[in-house]
Amino acid sequence: MNLEDHVTSFESSKRLKKLGVKQESIFYWEEKHDLTARIVFCAQIDEYDKCRWKNILFSAFISSELGFLIKECREKHFEQTRINQITDKECNERASFLISVIGKKTSDAQK
């Protein structure tokens, strides 16, 4: 199996970051100058690089990390929410749930 099968997609990772999800993960997507992306292990990135590269690094969450985020999200934004989009990867289902709940709260707050 590829590592990409165990982490949130690049697009989901970017969306979660845009919604304000804390960027702490064991893996990160690095957006390259040619707009492609690669996964890097957090041990390959020191704190200086995380600050310097914050605009091109996106947490590539694994399922267990999303589980903790979902628990925090439920505690903050508890409501009956259903995932409308079924994906083939559990981590993207979890990412979709977070995007749905946080995105709804963000849009409600802007009204």
C-alpha cells in the first residue's frame, strides 16, 4: 500500500488547514513550486522550517489523528451532522466530517 492511502488527500488537507484545524501531524503534504505535492515525515522538518514553510505545508492526517480531532470537534461543535460524501478511505471520510462541521460553523458565524 502507498502512504497516500493512509493519509488525508492533499485537497482535504488544504481545506482543513484553511478551516483552522491545528497543523500537527506525523506527516505533511509539501506543495512544490510546480504545484505538485509530496508527503514528508515530520522528523524531516525542523521547527524553523515549519515556520518558514507554513504556507506550503499541510498536515496529512492519518485516521487516528483525525479521530482525536473529531472528538475535539464534537466537544466544541456538537450537532447532528451526516457525512454526505462517501469516500474509499476512512481518513477522507473523517476529513469530510471535519470539513462539514467546521465549515458549517464558519459559514454560520459569518452570517
